[in-house]
Amino acid sequence: MNLIMNRFFLATLALVLSFFCRSVQGAENLVDLVKAVNSASNSGDTYRLSPNDVIKMKIFQEDELTTDARIGKDGGVTIPLIGNVTLGGKTVDEATALLRDLFGKDYLVNPQVTLTVTEYAKRRFTVLGQVQKPGTYDIPSEESVNLLQAIAMGGGFTRLAVQGKVTVSRTLGGKRTFTVDVKSNANDPDTKPFEILPDDTIIVSERVF
């Protein structure tokens, strides 16, 4: 009888240990999965707020300051207490940090600001001049497009294109013009890609012989 009881006890103990090990391994796998998801969701928020995006701003324990607003053509949006703030052209993380700093400067102590995009506007840019398919193209939702990608969407350069002097005209945040040496940038891996913003106009000039 004692031998049978000992065997039963050992078998039960082995079963419990096996279950415990599987549980620990499962917990470790779950932790790894959560880390991976968090890493993926936090890996470089590149989407930049655009005119006509609708945003929701919330501040923890400050429900009266909750705001739903559409970003204006100039990139500005009216926020309670603060007034007009330029959020267009910023990533969600950058805009959140700016609002947190503005509220924390004069109004709230350590404000916990959350900013989300509840409606995405159509974001377009135009490519003109010496590309294979001049026209207007959409920037995919929640994504970014750099100058090289924008030119590729326009079919790439023609043989007459001046790749070392591409002009980008921008209206968001004030009218500005940039001249970019695309050829040099493409050959230099250390150069940060030039990012295209909504309503940018890209002009590829023609080589003069």
C-alpha cells in the first residue's frame, strides 16, 4: 500500500511540476509577445498630422478639457486654455509632447495628455516636370512618403531630369521652398530622407544642354 501511495504521490508531484513549468513558459511567451506588440506599436511613429485631420485630446482627470477638433489648413487647432496651436506637420508623439509642455507651463501640474486621430484627411502631393507620370498622388493613411518614394510614385526621373536640383514647394506651416540634391542623397546612406508633407508640390527641372 505504501509503495502504491508513494508512486501516486510522485506521479501527482510530477504532474504539478509539469503544469507549473508550462505555465511559466507560457507566461514568458506572453511577456515576450506583449513586448513585441509594444515595440511594434512604439517603433517610430512617423505619421504626421495634416490639415483636416480630426483629433481627440484628453487629459487625465481633466474631463472638461477634452477636445475634438479638426486641424485647419494652416496646421492650427484651437485648444482650451492655450488657444491656437500649430500641430500640423508634427507626429502624434511630437504634438502630444508640445501640448503637455504648454499645459504644464502655466496651467496644470504634470498633465497626462493623450492625443489620437479619430479621422484621417486625404493627404496628397503633386509631382511635376521631368518624371514619367506627372500628377497628384495620395500619401497612404498613417504612413509617410519621402522624396525618393514620391518621385518613384511618379514613375521615376526622365532622362532629361536634373536629379541634383529638385524643388519642393510647401504651404503647411507657412509657404516655403526647398531645393534637394536627390542624386547625392540617394548615394549617401547617412543623409536623412527628405519627407514629403500633404499639399507639397515637387518640381523636377529639365536639363539644359
